[in-house]
Amino acid sequence: MRKTVRMLLLGLVATMACPAMARPVSFEVREGTNFAAAISPDRSAVAIDLQGRIWVLPFKGGTARPITPVMDEARFAAWSPDGKWLAYQYYRNGGWHIWISRPDGSDQRQLTFGASDDREPRWSADGRAILFGSDRADSFDIWRVDVATGAIARYSAASSDAAREEYYPDASPDGRSIAYIAAAGRGQSLVVETGGQARTLLMVEGDDLALPRWSADGRRIAVNRYNEDRAESTLQIVDVATGTATRGDDGREDLFPTGASWIDGDRLAYAADGRIKIRRIGGDASVVPFRARFDVVSRPDYPKRRFDLDSTGPRPVKGIMRPRVSPDGKAILFTALGDLWQLDIGNPKPRKLTDDAYLDVDPAWSPDGRTIAYLSDRRGVGTTDLYLRDVATGKEHRLTETTDDLMQPAWSPDGKSIAVFMRDANDWHAARLNIVDAATGALRKVHDGLFLPSTPTWSPDGKSIVTLALRTPGKRFRKGHNEFMTIDLATGATRFSTPDRSRSVSTRSQTAPAWSPDGASIAYLHQGVLWTVAVDARGDMVEAPVQMTRGDASYPSWTGDSRSIVYLDGTAFKRISLVDGAIEDIPFDLSWSRKTEPQRTVIRAGRVFDAVGSGYRRDVDIVVDDNRITEIVPRRADWPGARIVDAAGKTVIPGLVQTHIHHFVSDGETPGRTWLSFGVTSVREPGAEPYEALERREAWASGRRLGPRQFYSVILEGDRLYYWMNVGVGPDAQLDMELRRALTLDYDFIKTYETMTHEVQRRIVDFAHRNGLMVASHELYPAATFGVDAIEHMGTRDRMQFADRISMHNRAYEDVVQLMASSGMYISPTSGGRLPGTSFTYQMRKLPGLLDLPQLKAFPPRYIAAYKRAMGYFEKTHGDRASEAARDELATLKTFSDRGIVIGAGTDGGTVSYGFGEIAEVMHFAQAFGAEKALRSATIEGARILGADAQLGSIEPGKLADLVVIDGDPLADIRDLMKVDTVVRDGEVLPIATLLKAP
């Protein structure tokens, strides 16, 4: 049946109109970014891993020829001692493994297999084996694979030390020793191991060490030392006998942290400043020139989806958050349009239980069905508290009053306690499990530091809690798998289990492993559908899991008799019987309408930056009818019947578009007002839980809460994932289901993430463009070969330890610039406005009075305290490097702008930098390429990245009325963007005083 569904979906896609073909573009580059260079033993050739492909060129320089396919990724080439083979780490089918081939790419074969990541291969001295780092034993250790037989074994004796991890191996020329990097906590060491005895040569704290390389005589080791936060990278030469370290680079180079290759006893080859360099230790460097040809496609021309931002009629509610069925199976609680609702099964019209301008979320029934626990920020201080509501009388009271937000309440089986997660204001991804006494409100912490897990579920005996949590195999990389975590409430001890060892369990944001009231089963979501698994009293699985649905499922919850489960299928409520498997549709009818503005509004503007022409238009009247600009005319004396906004001495600009932001429901209603108070009228969220994003869109557009326009996508990635809203997909029926879901749940675009394979990403692009949706990615290449529309961030680690589109010194070289400019990819750099970062620190220094701004004074106090702590930490750790690092990044941004690359203003962060981070980003852009271009990036270019530039981003007749009145001149001083006087959002006039006042 699953195969049939998949074929039907693929057939449906195939019948849709194909977009226009993109134009092929070819170019050559002579520079690269963060690539590695390896010299062959006979010094006849160089292998480089430019943009994720292995290329080989003559040692004296010349044309580089790729030997690996464009749709696979290969890194860190290593020559065999006889020069007849190359080994490299190779990404295919969702994981890194060790492969080898001839230097011309022939005879390619895979040596390691399985679900582990195998990285950084180095040949043994005799060429019979390859050493590599791997997490195959749930910790990064050194392993050895026999090239002839494929036999694999742990190699380093120190690998048995559970307190540290080992990686980056290299065998000594005589075969008697290995060098590697060992890590524990914030410390890293260069270690040499001989005969099972380890000796530390170099220790650092806070920095990274990478890729040790023995000299031919075995007397010295070259090793990279770098600090990404400080934008620093050096090459250290370590004497093996004494441990003395000297610097191998000249101190001025933009040294790539990708290893060095010894040519002889005194000369090293490495990559820096975009080039392959050869340096005699203590002497000058020469350059090995190369040319590499890339073939990409220009920006595809396809019909874009038109956003319906005008309709005033009723639309069905799709933002249905956290539904829970009652114990008696007769009603469903959920959040929509900011309030709690109750759907009595059988009556499609739900009843509103709360009615305010705050955000009431996460309803949970007590086991007896008499009380509802939920969260709300209605205390008015920007913190979500736990409330209890009597079902019979409707009476409510606040149970908790904390300084940090609470999330995801779940009742204990005896009804005496409620489990909640408390979110840390200093680390908005961290959640601490607390138990709340339902009678007194007293909190007891039982577990610390989970990375945004799912809603908790209690064991029937009330002694433990299960949640879906991220489990990483080792500490070196952040990616891992979603698995069931069982927490013992008496001791805090934890253990992991999973119903599928071959794949990560679904997404943490839309599912909880829901334990049935009778204790016999756990329901969960996996590969987009609903499953159950039989468990014993401890929660251990005792039978094979059973797939319950073939269609999409979210938010499963049990009825009290454990005989049925209610869930969401897209936007439809359904109930499945555990007795006979029958699925019942539950009627549901709830709608919302866009808030309209019947009165004409006229903004009398002294200066207008319209994002169409250059400079300002002066002394004009901007006429707005409902939500559209209808006229822009020279100043008139009178507008009978119109509401007048006096901006005669002020500047009017288009509403700002924040092109990269992430939102947290537990922040309540505050962020919406905050964004508007800084002039941000549209936000693009490339990574959201879909029902949360839909709720925001509908609540803000309907006027239930104040906030900007919401444009969103979920994050689709491979099997290893990280953030709680990420969805791991493979090339199977789940991918087709997730793509159809993008249409059902009105995604505005689709974002792909770091562990997704190129082939799957290409399928997503094909589907998205056929349906008028743009695609954003963290990858530049080969995404540029098949039409990805936008790239997020100046630099991300993706599947690697560091970015390949920006160097440690924040420079992008010719490969990156050409790939972006030739393909027409858009970018949201998230540079100056992104916290943390050296550039953010640099820009914040220009705003010494930031905390005195009225917008910031309206922030919750804990976020101001968190900001102060963060800035103190950043100044201490990398403040001395902020100006230099920012200088290089500003030069890179200017290069992008000069080449015509469309740049949007986004910040990535949430919570602490809501609103003002956007202004910091625009300030950064203004310093890079001027205030006017910076304002265009934050307005019309941002709208272009949304795919909504026909309706937003400029002040023109026919455009939507999103405007900001600034009491200053931002072209003269970009910091004046902070001086917001009035915001017009979708035609609604909002003075700053309104935006700063809690409901």
C-alpha cells in the first residue's frame, strides 16, 4: 500500500506543469574557500577537496580535474604511500564512510559501512590499512580498516577511555606510532601513541586542534590550531621529542584549518588565502596555481506562488496547536488564534475557553477530566506560567510564577503533579524537567539540560517520564537521532531506547511518545505516520512496533480507556480504534478572517525611501485604502474623512523584512509587538513547527495578537538531525508525504538542511518549483547545479567541522562568489545581527544606549539580563578580535553586493535579539556597502527572498501598506532605524506607544 501511495503521489507531481528550464552557466575559478590540499608521495600531483569534490592537478600547477561525482560529497583526500590510491571520506546515503579510488577516479570502492560516521582517513605506513575517526561505538575513536579484507577494528588503546574522544589519526612514517587529537570538555590535546602508551605533546583550551601530519623523518608534526569564534587559525609545528611548538605560517595568512602536507623535511604545502601554498619553515611561500571549472544553472524561471494577502472572507483555521483528547473521549482541547478551544466530538463548531490578546497554549486534561492545565503569558511580564481551569465552572487560577518560561505540561497518573519543561533564558534551546505540585505550585527540578525535547509522558506508576530527546553518538558533532529517553524521577537517571535502530524517530516538535493509560503501549510518530509499540512496566519494548496509519499524523493522544488515539492528519482531526484499526473523521469547523481597515489613511511624509529610486522622495502624501497603497501624490492641504498620520518632519520607509528568524511559542505574545516596534513587518522563518507558525500567521493577520506577517517552512534533513522541529527524511514514501504536507499546511517555501543527500535535495527542488515554492538550503554546491533559490547564513558547518563558503577570517573566495553570482542564489548572511558572533559584538559596541531604548525597556527582564551576560562573555572571549573579524566580513559582504548577489537581512537568533538584531544586521550592511543598499536589503531584497516582491518591500501604488515612520534620517545615520515613531502594518496604524504596551 505504501508503494501504491508513493506511485500515486509521484504521478500527481509528474502531471503538473514543469517550470521553465534554467540556463547552464560555466566558469573557471583560481581560488577556493576552506579546501584541503594533499601532495602525492612522488610530488607529481596535488589532490584538493574544493567544494566537496576531489580534484587532482599537477604539482607545478594547472587545470584541476574532478575525480568524484558532483552529486556525492568527498573530503580530505589522502594518498597511499605508493601514490597509487586516494582515500577520502565520502557522503552518500546519509552518512560519511571511507572510500578509495585511483587518482583518476577509477576503481572506486567503499571500505566502511553502517550507520556510523567514518571520517578523516589516513593510510598506515605499509599502505595495507587506513586509520580513521568514527562514532561507531557511540564515541569518537580511532579505527582501522584493512584495505584488502575490509576488516575493521578499534586501533587506539586510548579509545577505551570514555572520558575523552579521539580523532584525526595519522601514522608515523616508521609505522610504530600514531598521532591524533584527543578531546575532553573544552580541552584538546595532540597525542602520540606508541605501543599502547600515549604521550601528550600539546594541550589547548577553548581552541580546536586538527589534522596532525608527521614529517617524513618522524621528528615533527604539523597541526592546525584554530578558533572559529575568534576568527583565528594557525599552523603549529611540534617537535615530537620535546613537545615544543613553533608557528609554521607567517601570521598574516588566512590559513584554512584543513591540514598540511609535508613535501620534505623543511617544506609544507597547505591551503590559505584561497590558494595552494608551499612554504619552507621560517621562509617565504610560493603558490601552486590551479584552475577549476564549475557548471551550474542560472536562477530557474518558474511561476511563483502568489500569496493571498488581501482576502477578507473566512478561511479555515490551520494553526491547530497541541490537541489533546479528553479521558472520556468526548472532547478535544487545542490552541488556535491565541486562545484555548474545546471541540465536543460530534459538534463541528468548537467552543472558545479563553479570550484575550495573550497566548494560551499546551492544554492538558487531568486524568479525571475535571481540570485543564495550560500555559499563558497573561501575567503581562513576558513569561509563560502554568494555569489550572476547572472544567465544570470555568474558574481559573495561576499555579506558578517563575522567571523562566514553562513548556509542555503533562499530568501525572494520580493527578497530583504536572511535569513541565522550563526553558533557560541564557540558552533558549535548553530545557529543564520540573515536577509541579498541582495543589501548591511548588516546583522540583528532576533533570537538567535537555535540548528541547518533546512533551513528556508519564509511566502508569508515576515513577518515570519518557520524552523524545536528541541522542548524539559522541560529543564531537551536534547531530544525532531522536530516541525515547526514560527519566527516573527519584534518581534522575536516564536511559535511551528506540523502536527503529536504523533511523531517527520523527520530529520532537509534533510528537510525544504517548504512554497509554493502561501502560500496555506507547504511541509515537515515525516517518510521518502513527505507530504503537507494546511495552512493559519499565517502558521497554516487548513486541515489534505496529504501523497504525498510512496518512500524515501529528499530536497523538490516548483516550482514558486506551482503546483509541486521536491525532491530526494535516488539518483534520481523526480517531483510530486500537481494537479494529478503523479510522474515524471528526468534524471540525473553525475559521478566521483578515482584519480590515475601512477608513482611508494618509501619511504626510517629509522624506520617503521607497526602495524603488535612489535617495528620498520629499513632501508627498501616501494614500492607503484598507491594506493597499493607492496613491503617492505631492502634498495636499486636505483629505476629507481620512485619518492623517503626520510624518512631515520624519522619514517613511517600507516595513522591514527579517529574512531569517526562529520563534519560540513560550515567549508568548511579546515577540510580535517587539518586531513591529523595530519596524519589522514581515518575518521569514526557515525552520518552524508548522502548526505553531500557522497559528502565528492566523493570529497576527486576524488581529487577535499584534505581530508581523509570517512566512515559514519546516526543516527537512537527513537521518541525523539536531533541532526539535527538524524532520528527518530519506528517499522513500515519507519524502513524498512531507512534500504533499508542504502544500496542505501552506508552507511559503521549503528549507533543506545539513545531512540531506544531494539527490533528495534535488527531488525537493523539482517538486517545490513545480508548485511555485522556493527552496532554501545550507548548501551552496552542488545546490547551485539544480536550482536551489537561497542559501542561509554566511557560513555553517553543514556536515563538516567548518564552513566551505567562508574562511576562519570571514573571507569568501572566488569559488563561493562565482557560484552564488552565476547561479543567482539569494543569501541571508545572518552576520552582524546574529548572536553570538564577533560581528554582533562589533555592532553592539556602536549602540551603547541600546538598553535605554523604549523597545528594550519593554523586554522581559530575564532577556535583558541574558543579553548583558552574553555580551560580557563575548567581550571576554573574543572582544579583542571583533573589529578585525568584522572588517574581513564586511569586505566579503561588499564583494557579494558588488557582484549583484541579492542579500537579505536576518539574524537567525530568537528571544534575546528579537527586533534589535535586525537593526544590527542592517547597520552591518550599511558599513559594508552603504546605507541605501542596506535599506534595500532589508526591504525590497528581503521581499524578493520571500517571493513576495510583487506585493511587499517598496512604497508604490498597488503594494501592501507596510510602512514605518522614523523620527530621523536613516540614510544619514543608519542607527536612526531604532527611532520608530509609527508602524503601518497591513494598513493598520500602530503608534509606538501601542506597540510597547502589553495587552
